[in-house]
Amino acid sequence: MTLTSCAIGTEKTERTANAGCDAPGVSPGAIKVGLMYPNTGILSEAFTPARSGVEARIGLANQTGGINGRRVDLVWRDDAGAADTNGLTAKDLVEKDHVFGLIELSTAVSGSADYLDRNGVPVTGLTAESLWNDHANMFSFSYLFAKGTAVTTVGQYAKAQGGTRAVVLEDAVGGPTGEIADQLTASLKSQGIDVVRRIGLTTGWSSASWAADEIIASQADVIVGTVAMSSIAETLAAVRAEGGNPKAVLSPTGYNPDLLREQGPAIAGLTIWLNYTPFESQSPAIRRYQEAMAEFAPELDAPDQEVAVASYISADLFLRGLEAAGPCPTRQAFITNLRKVTDYDAGGLVPGTINLSQNRGKPNTCYAFVRANATADGFDVVRDSKGSGQWCGQLIHEPAAGNE
């Protein structure tokens, strides 16, 4: 028998096996997946890269044979970032387009979450709402809202920079930044760093000079901010103007060349922690991502941005679920088997590995750290004592709450 006839025989067997699968969206040669994101509305500009990231990852998968012999067909819809539209659009995708599952990259998933859960429809995406913690059919590589838990990782980083006393900046009106501040307080304390003050700021109203006075008086050598980047920049500049020289200044946001240009030297030395591999690392995973974006999403001029790579990873996670569901996938097999995966790493695009059986509603334990260089015209990857660009800590339960 020739190699050609072997290949034809294998292909015929695969088609025959696939022909008996009757789950929604599944045909012998393809599987239909839905995508929802705000293509219009006030959030459309911020989410412009989302569809490009998803299409790039699916394009790469299809180029290499699809998933279990099936091409992945993407059906996208605009939810305008509105819960009502999100709910109606999800129902149309499920009941009219008969998609197998959904990738949701939106801040309005509340419109569809209960419906999709009741119908056992698998979902991957970005956790812009706390409800992602509450649904077993929904998966993400990172949970923003993680009540009752924290990780040691940020504290480990601050300690490695020589930090001993910390101030945490949070929104004066409370809300989500207060919860994040609780987690960061617990992380710092876990490493023996005293959190000597938690300072409430309101962007556009609070005095940076006042905040700087408080920081100087507290003798803190670590500043951790959960507020807007403009507030962090103003406060850091005021601290330095008063002669302060913190050993570490950290923020969960700000990894953006545009912010460097806007804020300039005021944020030199600022460190940002990331739940994905930094673009500056030029790792094999980042190079594959950049090549896929160039080939399958050339319309996006600047693929090295957070929404694009996070959307790419969300698509990768859905594809991992399809693989786990087997050659004759069902929605329940996707949900059950993906939840059993203990070593998800998005092909190297996330630091460390993620245990999907335990990560729902909990923060990641591994992060990458990047620091604005001395001239604030670029970021450097900060490596640990072993030379790794991945900093991995441990989970902490019941973080401290309230002002210190």
C-alpha cells in the first residue's frame, strides 16, 4: 500500500467517525464557534483588537489541520457592550446559528451568563465581571475578581527589590480597587513587608502632594497603586520631588507604549505585573503569536497589546477545550474534560501553568514583571534570582481587609 492510499484511508476513517457526531455546531468537517464582543458602542475602540486576536489563533489552528480533523468556523456578533444586546445575541448564536460554544470578550456577559449555564454551553473569555466566578461552564486563564484569596507573588517581588515598608494607593470611593488592595496587602504581609498606610485617592481630585507627604512620613520604600496611572504618576513625581526614592513602585495596569509617551519620566522605574508573557521577552511563544497575528490578522497594525494577546489566549483556551472533548465532542465533554486540565499554559503565553480544575474565581500564582526603564521609553523584563522571567508564588486565603 502506498503512502497516498494510507493517507486516503485515514482521512476516510476520520470522516466516517466524525459523521456520527450530532452535537450543536458539529459537522463531519467543521465545528462552529461563536464570538461576541463590542464592535460598536463606547467600548468599541478599546476592544478593536479582540476579534483580530481570536481570528489569528483560529487561523493558525486551521492551517495546521483544525481540531481533531475539523476546521473551526467562527461566527462573530456585536453585543455593543450592553447586557440586553449580549443576552439576545447569545441566544441567536445558540438557537439560530447553532454554535457549539462561545468566546465572550465583553464587559456585558451578565446578559447571557445564566442562559448559557442553563443550556450547558461552554464559554471562554475575559473576566471583566465577577459572575465569571459563579458558572462552571465558563473558563478563563485569569480571574480579576478573586474574593477571599490572594497570592504571595507581588510580595515576593517587592521583597526581592529590598522593600520592607509599603503604602497601598486605592480609590477613595472603594469598589473593585478596594478588593484588589486587600489582596495586595495580604501579599505584601505574607513576605514580612509592613503595610503602613492605605491611602485613598480620587483621580482628578486628590492632591498628589498630600499623598506624597503621607508616603514620605510613613517611611515606606514600596508603593503599590490600584488607581489610575495618572494618579500614580503624579504621586510618584511628587514623592521624588520631596527626595523620596522608593525601591519598588508597582501597578497592575500601564503596560502600554502610549502611556509611556503620555507620562514620560514620571513613571520611570514603575513595575507592572502581567498574567501573560511580555512582548519584550521575545520567547518562542511570543514569536509564534506575532507571526500568527501578522498572517491571519494583518489589519491590526500593533498586535503587541493586551486586549489582542488576551483574546488570542481566550481562543486558545477554547481550542484546548475542543481537544479535550475528543473526536466526537459534546458540550458536556468540553466542560468536564477542560476542567480536568491541570497544566494549561497557552503554548507558553502565560507565566507558569494554570490548574483549570482549581482556578475558577482565584488569582493566578505566576506572573511576569516589566519595569519602565530609566528614560521611560521602553519596558524591561525583570527576572528573578534564578534568571527566570516568571515569578511564581503561593495561594493565600482570607486576605486582610480595611485600612491600616
